[in-house]
Amino acid sequence: MVKITDEQLKAAASNNLKHIREKLNLTQQQFADQSGIKRHTIGAVEDGRACSLLVCANICEFAGISLDEFVRSDMSKTKSS
């Protein structure tokens, strides 16, 4: 098992959340309204300022993806995303 650092988690979450949100053609507010995650939290994750495991899990549940995929890959570079 390869461990990831907090900084790697923040970077992956930032890039992947923005990718997911843009793929769904949603603003931060629309994503927040539909996912139940506060808009300022969405902004903080996208800016790489903050990201908790609970927030990541909620994003993944809304987007229908695995937590592993969300934190360990660059979704903008995968064909299935």
C-alpha cells in the first residue's frame, strides 16, 4: 500500500473536484446545492486549502466514483472521466 500525504490529498482533490464539476457543467454553487456540500467547502477544496476524508467521501458518493480513484488519480487524464 502506498501512502499519500495531506498535500497530495489536497492536490488530487482540488484537481479532481474541479474536473468533475466542470464535466457536469456545474458552477460551485450548483454542485454544492446538488451534493449537499457547502459552497465555501467546494471552493476551499478546489483552491487546495482544505479537504477532509468526509468531504472526499461525499464528493465521491455524489459523483459515483470510488474514493481511491478520487484521491489517487488525475481524473482529467483518464478516458473514462
